[in-house]
Amino acid sequence: MSRICQLTGKKAMGGNKVSFSNAKSKRQFKVNLKRKRFFIPETGEWVTLRVSTSALKNINKKGISACIKEAKASGILAA
């Protein structure tokens, strides 16, 4: 399973590791993903998602139903 957030679509990006001598070598900045269960009150069911920690902050702010609706509208989450 790839490391992609199921709500925001965030995934690993590339960059440079810079040493003290300023030598650069390639590295990856991976997404901080957590497996989390959410209760959706409209349907009365539990859903398990792999979400980034920044998506968790959005869920706390907007609610899980609004975040899932946005992800479906943008095509990130399958219907």
C-alpha cells in the first residue's frame, strides 16, 4: 500500500539532503500517516482511513463528513 493520504492526496516528495560540507544527495520527504477509525453519524458506520496528521487537524476543524465530501468531490476518495 502506497503512502498516500486518503483524504488530502498528499504523498512523498523528493528533495536534497544537505550535509555540513554542503554536499547534496537525494532523499524523500515522507508523509506522516496514521491509520484512524472515524464514526460517520449520517450513515451510522465506522470507516478506517489512512490520513495525514494535517488531515486530522482538518477533520477536527470541519468534521469527518465535510472532509469526506470534499475528498469525493476532488476525486481523491472513491465514491
